Amino acid sequence: MSPQHRDASGWVESLQALFSTLVVALFIITFAVQAFQIPSASMEDTLLVGDYLFVDKLHFGGSHDSRGLVPFRPVQRGDIVVFYHPANPVLHLVKRVVGVPKDRIRLVNKQVWINGVPQREEYVHYLNGPPEVFRDNFPRLDFLSPNINPRWYMDMPNHTDRGELVVPAGQYFVMGDNRDNSEDSRYWGFVPAEKKLSGGRWWCIGRCGLARGNERRRVIKLRIRFMC
């Protein structure tokens, strides 16, 4: 084989290798792994501003046609989820699922009650600020918070029964772990399941939930849902 043919063959092989790499990378980004960076303090101290999350989309998700090949499971109460902002779909949010369909939810002095049972939430963080009627005692139909979405304020009475918010079918109620500094379902409503649930285990690179004052960085594994 002449040098010219060897050079041409080498270029072809290099292009094929590059193309294969791009295809694999595109597959991983689309179906297997997706990276996010925590932009706000709403999930402190579980997730901190600047932490990076990498999702393993193949382990958990919303597809019901996995035919047993992938151990999909539905979203459960307590899962941390990533989803598009219901009022601004270009933004991703990271919150924790507090209520699933048919749950009856209320907050009394910041304490979450679900189906008449007070919840033990060791991951929740509170600020030492003044109380807020709407935020701390939810749902309140007689008090208008300046941060509430007007459409949600008009719709909220349709889901309120005897002082409790009832989560409808195909919807989820989510809140940030940093309860006093989180705009969540209290302010803009439910997260719909029809956004096609997918994703699952996440690897968090950063300080991720370390005790305050401990700056040692580490890598931890979290189970988080991706709802997009």
C-alpha cells in the first residue's frame, strides 16, 4: 500500500472513531447521564449551591415499557426530583417530593402533616427569621403571599378540603429542604407527572449535605428522580 493510501486510510479510521465517540456521548447525555449544578440554596443542607449532580437515567425512570430490563419504579414520597419549573419551563428545579397522589397535606407552624400524621423530616433546614403565615401554615386561602403564582392562588381552593391540600392524580407536591428559603409547590402548585418521568440515581460532587462548618469535600451518592 502506498503512503498516500495509508494516510487516507488513517484519516478514515480517525473520523470513524470520532463519529463513534460522538454517538456514544450523545447517547449517554440523552439517555444515561445528565449533569446539573445546584443554582440556589433551596435544598440546603442536603444540596449546596455549586454542587454538581450527575444522573444515572437508566436505573430509575418513568417508562413503563422496560420489559424488566431496567428496574424502573414510580416516584415516591421523599424522593429528590429534578423537573422543569411549571410556570417557567426553561428552568430546571431540584426539590423533594412531599406529597404523592391522594395525599392530604397541611403545614402547622412549619410542621408537615400528611394524611393526619406529623412527618419526621431530619433533612429539613429552617432559618431563624420571623414567621410567615402562608409559608408556615399551608394551605391558607385567607392570606395572599406576594410570592404566590396568581393562577395557583385561584386554583388552590379546588384542591383544598377541610384545611388540607389534596394531591390530585398524576401530580406531585414538592418542597425544598431549606423550607424557609424555597419557592416550591406552596407558591406555584403541583408538578405534573405527564412531563415523562425518567432518571434516577445521582452522584453529587461537592460538599453535598455536609454539616455546617465542615468544608471537607467528598463524593456522595444520592437517589434523585429526573422528571423531564
